[in-house]
Amino acid sequence: MRIEANWLQHARRVASPNFNERPDDEISALVLHSISLPPGQFGGEAIEKLFTNSLDLSAHSYFANLKGLKVSAHLLIRRDGELVQFVPFDKRAWHAGRSCWQDGQRQRRGLNDFSIGIELEGDEIHPYMERQYRNLAQVINALMSAYPALTQARITSHARIAPLRKSDPGPAFDWQYLQRCL
């Protein structure tokens, strides 16, 4: 996999309006997330619609909880392994929210400023798919080649940076297997 002009060449592009400039042009962390819309259901267009502010809130009762939410991620890896990129990697996607990171001896807030957000289509209950792990590992290797400040030690989860409000990608995600894939 290759990254050119901050876009993953193997990903389908779906432009999200939910991004802005990074304050310091720093890319030094990677945050893994999980998402399914509605919760526990996979496939369909709801994730893409959410990230592009075009989700029909009347399509499912759960969607009413998302009213006014403006979020995005840099990349989505679907259950079948498809890669969908919403925001170029050099821009600040809105994926981490209120967050905190222990970066060596200092604590940093606001991971959107310096991280790349990758959503895995899944939840905290169902095992992730082999194709997702393989594609995630390839993406991570491409990101580490393109952005030298990214290392395996700088890969974290939404649960670790926002532990009081988030738990994804959850216990169904196999961190040891990801390490073997890398």
C-alpha cells in the first residue's frame, strides 16, 4: 500500500466536511476505534452518511442520539476489508473527542491535533475479521513509512485515551494478533 499526497492509494475516497487544519502539522499517534450503525449491525451506508453529515435520523430509532453530531475519521476498514478514506492524513479528523495521552514524561490533551483515526467496522462483542487485521497491518506499515514519528509504540485505542467515556475497539479486538500481523 502507498500513501500519496496524504491519501491512501488503495482506499475509496468519500470526502467528509468534518475536519480542519492540524495546529502544528504533527502526525505522531494512531488511534483505533470501532463503529457499527446501528449498534451491532454491519454493512450499509450509515457510517459513511454519519461522517458526511447526511445520515437520515429517521431511518432507525438509535440515530436520534446522533442529532447534531459532527464526526469523522481518516479511514474506515469495513468487515470485508474495504478501505474508505474520509479525510487526508495531514488534516485533523474529528475522531478522538476529549482525550488525553501520556507521551513520555508529559501528558497531552486533544489527540485529534496529532493523531490519525482509523475506524474498524465492528463492535466490542463480535470478533473482527481476518481481512480487517491484514489490511489494518498494511495500512499501519504504510503510515509508519510515510510519517516517521508514527511507531508501533504510538498505536493506541479510543478506550485508552478517553477511558471514562469510550471502550472501543473493545475486548473483541485482538491486539496480540495485530502485533503478529505487523
